[in-house]
Amino acid sequence: MIIRPARLADSLSVLALRNDPDAVRYSPSGDLVSEAEHAKWYPLACYGSPVFFVASTGGVAVGFARVDILAWVSVALDREYRRRGWARELVQVACAAFPGDVRAQVHQDNAPSLRLFAACGFKELYRDAPWVYFEREREHDRA
Ligand SMILES: CC(C)(COP(=O)(O)OP(=O)(O)OC[C@H]1O[C@@H](n2cnc3c(N)ncnc32)[C@H](O)[C@@H]1OP(=O)(O)O)[C@@H](O)C(=O)NCCC(=O)NCCS
């Protein structure tokens, strides 16, 4: 697995990751992302996000971690490649590439994601059901 910046050519792989059943179930909207919506969003996200990395294996993007302009972190990994520590590596690399503190909003029932962010040095800030809010201080990388 290599971690590299997202490219326009990764668009369909990223759409599949955004529409993974777990990703949809635990997303704020709870809705599938349409191809048309993704086609508008992806180029802007790809080139406009402060950090947008993919995990690639065999030339295919099987996961991503993104930090948006407001420092919110999002992450998803193809279910076939989960539980190998890849998401953890992706999130750590993405956070290290962002110049400030970062945050995450996680559904309270999303056990893998709650565990992932805690394992990456995020501290729980507060809960507003069903959401759990985390923050990771930039200093974490220098500690
Ligand atoms: C969340 C997600 C990215 C985790 O991917 P992953 O590759 O399985 O995670 P990793 O293997 O890197 O594991 C990271 C941590 O989560 C834990 N974890 C992973 N899957 C878990 C599960 N099903 N239950 C409990 N803990 C789990 C691991 O044990 C590890 O913790 P540790 O380092 O303390 O042992 C993946 O489940 C996913 O893509 N889910 C759908 C999208 C999503 O929910 N994104 C987050 C939105 S906020």
C-alpha cells in the first residue's frame, strides 16, 4: 500500500468509498451520493482540499483521508482492506500534512471510527447525540 495525493483519475474509486454502506449509514446526511453530485464535488475537493490522500494498492485507490478547509477529517477504507492498520496510517499521514489542529465528527455507533480517531491521538471534546466530536492538536506530531 502506498499513500499519495488524490488524483482526478481516482474519482470513481472515491465515489465507491463514499457510498460504502457503513460510510453512508454513519454520514451526517445518511444518503447515497449520486454520480452527478460526486462529479461536481470531486474536482473541487481533489484540488481544493488542504489535504486529500488516497491509499493505493495494485494501482487502485482503496481508501482516502481528507482534511477540508475547516480542518474536518474524513476517512474511508474499502471493506476488503480494513483491520490492517491502513486507515490509521492514512489518518496519521493526513494530519501530519495539515498545518493546524484537526477535528472529526463521528457517529456514536461507529465503533471502528471512534477507535480509529482515538488511536490517532484525537481527544473527545463533547457529544451532541448522535455525534461525538474529537480534536487533535497539531503539537501531537511534535510530542
Ligand atoms: C473507520 C474505518 C476507516 C476504519 O478502517 P480500518 O482499516 O479497519 O482501521 P484500522 O485497521 O487502521 O484500525 C484503526 C483502529 O480502529 C480499530 N478498529 C478497526 N475496525 C474496528 C471494529 N470493527 N471494531 C472495533 N475497533 C475497530 C482498530 O483495532 C484500530 O485500533 P487500535 O490501533 O487501537 O487497535 C473503516 O471502518 C471505514 O472505512 N468505515 C466506513 C467509513 C467511515 O465510517 N468513516 C469514518 C467516518 S467519521
